[in-house]
Amino acid sequence: MPSPSGPVAAMERHQVAVYVGALAAGGLAGWAAPGLGPGLEHAINPVLAALLYVTFLQVPAAELARSVRSGRFLAATLVVNFVVVPLVVAAMFAFLPDDRAVRLGVLLVLLAPCIDYVIVFSGLAGGSSERLLAATPLLLLAQMALLPVYLFLFMGPDLAEVVDAGPFVEAFLVLIVIPLALAWLTQAWAARRRAGQRVADAMGTAMVPLMAAVLLTVVASQVPKLGDAGSLEDVGRVVPFYVVFLVVMAFAGFAVARLFRLDAPAGRAIVFTGATRNSLVVLPLALALPDALAVAAVVVVAQTLVEVIGMVVYVRAVPRLLPLRS
């Protein structure tokens, strides 16, 4: 893929600043024009699906089979996300606010590993972002299969009375199956036709603008809900848990990387995949909850705000935790 130039190249060089700016712009837009919130909520899925299509487009279909054969790295990825993270969440669960909506929001976001900007931040810290990218579809499939199981274990059988399986199926189709199928079709077209290659190259330059658009849309759609004093209080009560999670997972990811004897770039990628969460993909699930649980969506978005700031720290701290000479 040719190197981008002009404004696109500038955005890629300053990705962190672009994402922080998008969050700030979204917050300002949501505060200045709260009436736009409901409309913007409907835009989240289409923009997010476009982002995931571009993400999957960077993973050749052949890489999926190769990622499965990348034994130690893939095993470490699965262990840190689906064994270590649930244990950390379980340790925090008893201390969470005693509100079913708040607890559900925290569980939704912390139990789902990130599959989009984790690749960017891992790369900025010298992590093996290529291996993470190849593992992305498998991570997404695994979390969609396991998330309902974890929610049942944490929340109990009464969860079925308030959570409809329909949004999970819809999210799986709209955010996974369709973007992944379109990405593979585009790859096949690019392999056979020059026009297809040009389209694939052009779409490949859209990652940063699309990520910024997703962040702006998500924050702008949810900020108006903070006008309710109760929602603002709920967000304030969960922020410390998100901060603690980031701190704990830095060292937990380091331990898993050591356990699987990974080199420094692979180890850094493991630290990032264990710490970053899939708030953007699980947000549509939170938005589909009944009105009585509506605050869960705000709790999910709060994690995004904490995490982006945390990733700025991670980019500087993780290379010191796992230096290249180790």
C-alpha cells in the first residue's frame, strides 16, 4: 500500500492528537447542541461498521490462518483477554456501585477486548501491531461468543429478563460479518483488478479519519445524557475503577508476556490488548438496553475517555516496562 501524503499523512503522524481532539470536539458539540444526540446515536453503527471494514481490509484472509498458527502469541492474547481480564474484573466486581445498570455497563466494556485503535497505540509503543491486526477477527468472534456467558456468570439468570439477544445478533452481523465479508471481497477484487487495488489503497488511508469520526460521534451523542445529575454521579463513581484496571493490566500483561516468553515487541502488544477495551463495539449493545438501564451506555463511554488518556501514558510507559534488550 502506498504511503499517504498531504493531510492524511499529517493525521497519521499525529494520531493521538487527532483522537484527543475528536473527543474534545465531540464533547463540545454534545454540550452546545444536545438535541443532536438522538440522531447521532443512529449514526454510530454505520460509522463504526465502516471503521471495522477498513480495519479488516488490512488483514489478508491468508493472515487469519497464519495467526492461528502463531501459537504462543495467540495463546497469550487469548489468556490475557479471556482468563486474566475476567479475573481482574471479578476482583473489582464486589466493589462496584450497587446499581444494576452501572454494573452491566462496566461488565460490557471491560470484558470485551479492543480490536481497533489498540493496533495504533501498540504500534506507537513499538509493539507488534501486525500480529494484533492478524488476530483481530478471532478476538472479535471470541468476545461475541464469550461475552453473554460472562454476563450470565456475573449478573445471574435474571439478566435474561432485561437483556434481549437481538442486539447481540444484530451487532454480530452489522459490525463483524458484513464488514469482514466486504473486506475479503475487496481483497479478492484488488488481487485481480487494478481498479480494485486503487479502491483498497484509498480505503486504507481512511483509518485515522474514520476513527476520529467514530470518537466524535460517540461522545457527542452521549454527552447530553450527562445533564442528568444522576448520570454524572454514576460516571464519577466508575472512573476510579477504569483507572485501576489500566494500572493492574499493565503489570498483568507484562506477566503474561513473560509467562509465554515473548520478545519485547510481542510482549508490548500483549500489554496493550489486555488493557484496551472494545467500548466502541459494545456501545450499540448498551444503547439497545431498556430505558431502565440507559445509564449503562454513559458508563461505557466514560471508559473510552479514561482509556484514551491512559493510552497516552501507556505509549511512554510500556517500552520502559518491556525494553527491547529484554
